[in-house]
Amino acid sequence: MGSNQNFSKDEVIAKLKDDGDFDRLRLKIIRKLKDNEELRNNIISMVNQSAALNRAGAENLKPRQLSDAIHEEVGSKIMNQISDGVWEIIRSDDGMKSEITETVQCVYNKVVNPKGKEEGESSSLVDAIPVQKETDNNGSLTISASEIDGILSDNEPKEPPGFSLCDHNQNNCDEQQKEELQLPTAS
């Protein structure tokens, strides 16, 4: 099984988008950003202190005109703060860094092994294979099947902590729950 397989970054990104993982992560980042009271208060303060809002005749402007004037004045400052907040969430260990990493690793592993392991082999994730393992000039990733097989162990969990395959496929979840409820029989 020493054949090499090439996987591009685009394939992993496409799979992230197709499975809905990208949107799920994006929405979670947005929720965390909206929950940032300090950022919210800074934005409110900038808008309230804007010259466009406080100039004479501002109350006579249509809402769209007033909004455009405020955006023109403080929009770039606000967007910079929002951008910094998003990056802080993405990069921080208590933010989304580990969840994003685990999700990308899980999707990468699905691309590497789309049909799952054959019977008798572990179906655990290949946490030890980083996405940056070996890339050639065209951005493809090269990993031999023997490298993957050599890392797997039967003692590893089938899913990474905090990720359940049940979220993506309800039928698999029902079958998995039935299997977990069955008691092993003594032979």
C-alpha cells in the first residue's frame, strides 16, 4: 500500500463548504464577535461621537443618508476593530483556534480516506499527520497510505473530542446509539 495520493488545499476547502462545516464555523465566530461587549461599546461610542450624527440638520436626513454619512466617517475604523476581533477569536486558544484546527483535520481525513477504513482497521482520525506534511509547488499534499496506516491505533477514539458524526448524518447517529446500547455477550 505504498502508493502516494495527492490532495489539494482546494479539495479540503470544497469539502468544508459542502459539508456545511465552513458555515457552521463562520456563524459561531460571528456569534462570539456579537457577544464581545467591549467591541459593541466601542462601536456605539464611535457612532455616537461621529460628526455626521452630531452636526446641525442630522435629524432631518433620511436614515439611509445618515447611515451613509456615519459609515463614510467611521466605517473603516469600525471595520478594522471588527477585523481585529475576528482574528482574535480565530487565533485564541479559548476562542475558535482548536475547533477550527480539529474541523479542518477531520475534513482532511475524510478527503484522504473517503470510504473509511476497511473492516478490522481503526477508523480513528489521523491526528499525527499535519496538513502541511509535504506540499509540492502546486499546493498538493502528498502522503503515502503506509504512513497513514502506521499511525493509526485501535486504542484511539473514533471521533475527536467535541465532534460527533451524529451532527451531520442522523441515520448514522441512530445506528451508533443502538450499537452503544447493546451489551457485549460473553463467548
